[in-house]
Amino acid sequence: MHFSFWEKTGFALLMAAWVTWGSNQIGDMLVHAEELSENAYKIEVADSGGGSAGAADKEPEKSAIELLASATSERGEKVFKKCAACHSIEKGGPDKVGPHLWNVLGREKGSVAGFAYSDTLAGMTTPWDYETMDKFLESPRNFVSGTKMTFAGLRKASDRAAVILYLREHSDNPPPLP
Ligand code: HEC
């Protein structure tokens, strides 16, 4: 069978039109699919963002400072077992891997004479108060970059509140509770 030039051209144009239309359709489908998956993804992000973000967890949860009022030193004593390998707490106690912690609340940061602090902590001149102690114990590394205290931190605000109360009670002159 022989096609004339015009027949061939017409056929080619038809094919081209069909291919263009077809790819548009496919393109639409793809774009559509993309939109769908994008939506699904965004919703998922919003969900997991809300679920796992610290802000959402913390909103209903009280801060360690707020929890101080209901904390007990018995619980603090238990939590302090995590610290006792490196810190003494009793009056006149020795420095161990870490400095002794008698009187630590209200004491200037990094100020125990003869203890080899990290440069960062040694350079801090303000006293330990409830807020800075809370931040330090939550993540020593974040609060004092380059700290020698190789302790991951206490994640639970209630643990920090209990141990801060315990530290406070081991002092000649406990600072007033906030
Ligand atoms: C593995 C040993 C280790 C553990 C466990 C540890 N610390 Fe420390 N801690 C250190 C060292 C070392 C330093 C000195 C940090 C520096 O110089 O940067 C320090 C410093 C401190 C300071 C600052 C004291 C000052 O004189 O400024 C406080 C407060 C403190 N630790 C409390 C705690 C508490 C509370 C715990 C338990 C929840 C704990 N630490 C667990 C080793 C430890």
C-alpha cells in the first residue's frame, strides 16, 4: 500500500497530536499523583511534628522548676546514684572525677579550688541557680560546650527537680526555693 505525501503527513500529525495529548494525560496523572503524595506527606509531617516535637511534649508537662514544689529528696537521693560515681555530696567530701557538690547551689560555677575544670566551666563566673542547674543537668554538653562531665543528662524534668532539691538540701545555706 502506498500513501501519498499528504496522507503520510496527515498521519504523522495525527500521531504527534495523539502523543502530545497522551503525554499531557500522563503528565496530568503524574502531577496529580505528586499533589496527592505531597499532601499525604505534609499531613504526616504535621502529625509527627506535633507528636514528637519537644514543644508539644513539654506544653502539658511542667518544667523542672515548677516541679520542685512537689519533688522529694528521697527521689533525689535515688537519682543522685547516677552522679555519685563522680561526685561526693556530703560536707567536706572529696573531689572525685567531678568536683564535690556540697553547697553547689549558689556556688560560683567552676570554682572549687584545685579542681581541673574544663576551660568553659572554669570561665563561667555566675553562681549556679535553679535555672542554670536545670539546663546543665538536662544536657551538660549543650550548656557547657566542651565540658568534662561525660554524662548524657537527665531527660525527665521530674528527675532533675528531685536531684536539684537534693543538691539544695546539701548546703550550709540553701537558697530560697523559686
Ligand atoms: C562520669 C562522671 C560524672 C557523672 C556521672 C556526673 N558528673 Fe557532674 N561533673 C563531672 C565533671 C568531670 C565535672 C566538671 C565539668 C567541667 O569541668 O566541665 C562535673 C561538674 C558538675 C557540676 C558543676 C560543679 C561546679 O563546681 O561548677 C555540677 C553541678 C554537676 N557536675 C552535677 C552533677 C549531677 C547532679 C550529676 C548526676 C545527675 C552528675 N553531675 C553526674 C563528672 C560527672
